Amino acid sequence: MPISAGDVNDLKSKLVDARTALVAMLGEADKAKQKESADKVKQLTTATIDFFPGLMAKAKGTPSEAKLKEIKDAWDIFRNTRDNEVIPLFFAGKVDEAKAIGGGIQKERFGKISAMVDALAGSV
């Protein structure tokens, strides 16, 4: 069964939810709520990582396969920067640096990922 519009919408929801949780964390002053947001980011990230293999299997041999791989590769770069730079900077008290990366290159990357997901949705 090929990839469906519903599959692409599910992917977009997972990506947006993870980004929204991160933005919430960066705007939070309360330490307990920061930790809750960070945990939510991790949970949503795991759900997204777990979602990709099924999508890739459905897309195998279709025009969507290359587009989906491009999305996953871009998301991996986004996720690695978030997990290895933005979140550690934030919890090290370097909130302005974390926000600069989050609102700069990460915002740009997420915009590109969203556009790629929208293009994929338009092709299934």
C-alpha cells in the first residue's frame, strides 16, 4: 500500500508537535515546566523516529521514496542540532544562544522541512 495523504499529515503533525514543544521550552522560565517540555520533545522525537521506517517501507519504489528520504535527512540535521546544541545550551543557562540558534538556522530548516512535507502531500 503506497504512502497516503493521511500518512503525510501524520508526519507533519509529529514534526510540528516536536517543534512546538521545543519553542515552549525555550520560552519557559519555570524549571519544572522546562523539564516537562524537554521530556515532551524527547517523546515526540521518538514517535517521529519510529514513524519513518513504516513510511519508507510504504514509499519504497514510488516517486515519494526520494522525497521522503530528503525530508528525513533534513529532519535528522534539524534534530541533531536541536539535541546537541539548542537544548544543551538552554539547560546550561545560555538561553539567548539557544534562542538565537532556535530562531535562526533551526527556524529556517524547519520551514524547509515543512515545505518539503507540503510538496510530498501534494504528490500523493
